[in-house]
Amino acid sequence: SENARNVADGIPGASDLPVLGRLFKSEEFTSGETELVILVTPRLATPIDRRRVTLPTDGFVAPNDVEFYLLGKGAKLDFDRYQLNDIREEDTNNN
């Protein structure tokens, strides 16, 4: 990005005189540039087996309408279903 600034300072009244006014005022001009540099290092990743990927929501069970609206319950974790997924993964790795 670029920025430029022009500043004029002077003594009021004296800097407005036709010939001597230059002695009582100063002008300054500044400019600057800044750049953004982003360095990227590419790395190759080893692919994973999609069957082994587990999500945080894998064992969750959504409530039915009665549980949600009347009892105010939300989703719950079904440990049996979650453990079955782990056992199935172990079976696929052993075969």
C-alpha cells in the first residue's frame, strides 16, 4: 500500500506576507510504501483411510420430538454405537 502526506506549518499572519512569508512557514512532503509478503511451504501429506476417520458426532443420536420439545433434551452419545465403530475398525485392520 502507498501513502503520501503533505503538511504545511507556519506562523499565522506572518506566513501570509508576500515576500517574507516564506521565512515563517514550512512545508513537508512524506511518502511511504508497505508490502505484505506471505511465504508458503508446500508439504505432501499421506492419505488416510476414510473408514478410519472418526468425527466428534459419530456416536450422537438426535432426540425424537417428544424428548426435544416436551422434555427439553438434546442429542446424546450412544456408547454402544460408538464402541461398535471402534470394533469394526479393528476388524478391518486385522483382515
